[in-house]
Amino acid sequence: MSSTDDTVPDRSFLKKNEDSSSLSVRAWVRRDALPCKRSHSCEVLTSPTDSSVALRAKDLVHAVQSGTGVRTLCYDSGYLNTIMAKSSITFIDGERGVMRYRGIPIEQLAEQSSFLETAFLLIFGDLPSQTQLEQFSKLVADHSFLHTDICDYMRSFRYDAHPMGIFISSMAALATTISAGDLQHLDKHIYRILGQASTLAANAYRHRIGRAFNEPRSDLGYTENFLYMLDRLSEDDYRPHPAIVRALDVLWIVHADHELNCSTACMRHLMSARVDPYTAIGGAASALFGPSHGGAAEAVVRQLERIQTVDKIEPFLDRVKAKEERLFGFGHRVYKSFDPRARILKEQVEKILELIGVEEPLFLVAKELERRALQDQYFRSRRLYPNVDFYSGVIYRALGFPTDFYPLLFAIPRIAGWLAHCREAQLAERELDLREHTHVIRPAQVYVGAAPRPFVPLHSGNRPPYQERDIECYRTRLSTRRRLGLLSGARLEERIE
Ligand code: ACO
């Protein structure tokens, strides 16, 4: 787009409408790119803290379309340039490594707040008063007890089931024990979900180690109660160490929200279909489980275990640069200078290792790996820096959590963020802009499949042969292998006939 002389000066292609005090502007489609005779009014969305501007896709598309006559859509498979919501929860400036919850810098919250206070801030918009925080903490604690059916359901998983699988399924199963469909009572669902999430996670852990579930305790703080449910054996007066409680609080504060990351976008996506929040949280947690997202801490530690010693870092980095593998815990879609959360966590590792008094060789490997990667042209030119997961896994390991439990330690705090987005979307729909927020999120696709073709009946003799990969897939099942022996693809087809 440009002004009428077809040049594109910085933001001068945007002009405020004289008759409007709103942010509405006129935009012109650049003539040398696409022929367009008319100008179009495009509403511009701006942020008070961000210099970038965003045009509504439908205005932009309309401008191009009416100039060219061609039906126009935007193709953005990874949402690299797509805004899906207006939000006032978390602000991130990836260039400068800035992150704020509701305007408050993450460093200050990590230093001075607690997880539950931060969750209140994210969900309800402001820091609570003393009374509000006490009420909120009590409501969350009172809702931390599970229905016995859910406990029985959790016990029915295999002893070695991944705890994240148990957690995701049990979270969705909560919808079956609670009248969950009614979004009018979202605040009550918020207390329940926050309260029960930590109990579900603790039970998933206890199930893995074959111990009875501990009942939650309403008189303990949120992270304290979680550690209590994990670790109490038979003591009446077991209390987790306050320094470990504090460390977990810090970890959970920095993980509580991160604007529209993959799982939060998934949460918004699901809520747009009006699904109940328990099922939606199960879906968002599934997105978080992936190694490119919340599963990264687990992947980092498994990677560090493979590297094992400092002398194996160089060959490992060579494989990364040859694109044979990824350096987990490095790189971020948004942060292109540093991830402020990674800085906070690096300090925490030092504190925890000192407290626990153990040598953690993986921490030395992690520090050296970071140092070498930051000096390497491959990582520098792509602006790849340690992200929050680079050190969180090392902390979890130092605290003695099993590796496959890390994604849960990420999911519990992130639930605060998912609930904040869920509430924000619901409020926006009710009060602010009904037109915009009632859309079910439903992107489009470019169809690249087969041209129209007729169905070929199975016994006509004209159906193309099986593709080899289908057979391979079938053969990998061990029982099938035993029953069919090592038949070749052709003989297998005969047997199936
Ligand atoms: N290791 C090696 N190369 C990388 C890495 C990495 N960790 N991350 C990005 N690159 C390279 C890519 O290969 C690509 O190189 P190219 O330009 O030669 O093709 C370039 O950097 C850009 O990478 P993209 O994948 O386009 O970057 P994107 O923003 O889509 O990816 C992501 C971000 C998924 C986080 C990526 O950096 C990654 O996979 N990191 C490792 C996994 C990880 O740590 N995830 C946790 C993220 S934080 C969180 O979710 C809480």
C-alpha cells in the first residue's frame, strides 16, 4: 500500500479519517503491485505500547479484491503475521526482551509476588487487596478436592502411563462430574479448575510411583499444598521446605501466561466453539505437551543427558547446524534478543543447587552449551537464544522431579493464563464488541489434493495397488508380525485376499 505517488513512506500510507476520532484510516493498494483504482477505509488496530499497526484482514482483502476483482484470502500457515484477538493480559516485546502481566514487569512479579496472586492478576485484571487474595485463595483451596469417580478413573491408567496423558484425560473427565457447560458461572469454574488442576497433577505423580493419593490441605498455600500432595508419606505434620515452595512459585509465575502461544491460541480456538472450560483446558494442555512447546523442558533434559559431557557439545552442535536435530530450549517465535524468563530461571538454578547442596553435572553442560551456541554464527544470525525451557528442566531435575513430569509442571501454572484468556474472550463477547467475538475460529485452506476422480470398486480389478507405507504401518505391530511371519508386501496382499 502506498500514498498516491506509489511510494511507501514508513507509516504515511495510513491517514486518519478527518471525520472520525477513531483509529479508522484510509489505505491505498500499491499500484505497481496490484492495480487498484479506489481507496478503502481500513480500521487499524494499535496498541498503546507497541509501534506496529494491524489491519483487519477482511478490510485488507476487500481493498485488494475490489481493485483486482480476484477473490482474495491471506495465507499464513503458522500465524506468523496474523492477530487472532485483542488482549490486555500479557505484553511482550520480543526485540527488547520485555514481558509484562497486566502492565507489571515479570521480573518484579517473580521477585515479590506469589503464584496465586499472579493468577488473580492475570485472570481478573488487577492485583488483589489482602482480603480479595485471602478469599480467592480460600475459594481455590476449597475446590481442590476431587470427586472419588475421578480418583478411580486416574487409578485405572497403566502404571507407566505418561503423567501428562493421565492429566489431560482427567481434566477433560472433570466435565463429566460437574455441570460444566454453563459458562454463566465461569468464575466458579475458574476456582474449581485452578484448585483441582494441582490435585490431578499430584495424583498423576502418585499413581506413577504406586502410592496412595494424598488429600489436598486447605490451610496450605497453592504451591505448598501441591508439594505436600506429592511428597507426604505418613507424617501428620509434613510441610514442604519453604525455599522449595518459593522456587516453585517463581517458576510458576514466569510460566503463567505468554500471550497467544500455541496452547493459549488452542484454548481460544476451543472456547470459540463454546465447549466447556474443562474440555478446553484438556485440549490446550494437549497442545502444550508437544516438544516444540511445553514439552521442550523434557526434551532439553533428555538432550543434555545424551550430550552428557562438555567434550561432546561440539559434535552435537555440528549436527544441529547440519539440521539433523534441533537444539531444544533455544529459539522463540517472539523473543529475538533474549527471553526474560530464561534469565530469571538461570538465577533460580544457582540458588536451588546451592540450597540442595548437590552437584548437577547437566547444569555445567547446559551453561557451556549456551555459551558456545551464543558465540556461534549459526545461532547468532538466526537470533536464537535460550528460552524459558532451557533452564526450567534443569531446575526440575535438581528438585528431583521425573523427566516426564515436567510438562505438568508447566501446564498447572499456564492454566491461569488459559483461564485469563477464556474470561477475557467471554467478557469481550458480552460487553465490548459482540460482532467481532462471536465468530467461531475457522481458518480456510488452499486445497492441493487430487482433481475430481471416480470411485473405483474394490473388486473391479482397476483399483490402484496398496501403497507400501500402509503395509509397513500394519507390519510394525508386533502381534501382526508374529501371526504373518516375515511375509513380503506381495504375499501379504495374497493372504489378505
Ligand atoms: N535449533 C536449531 N535451529 C533452530 C532452532 C533450534 N532450536 N530454532 C530455530 N532454528 C532455525 C530453523 O531451522 C530456521 O533455520 P533456517 O532459516 O535455516 O531454515 C530458523 O532458525 C528459523 O526457525 P523457525 O522454525 O522458522 O522459527 P519459529 O519461530 O517458527 O520456531 C521454535 C520457534 C518452534 C520455538 C523453534 O525455535 C524451536 O523449535 N525451538 C526448539 C524447541 C523449543 O525450545 N521450544 C520451546 C519454545 S518456548 C515455549 O514454548 C514455552
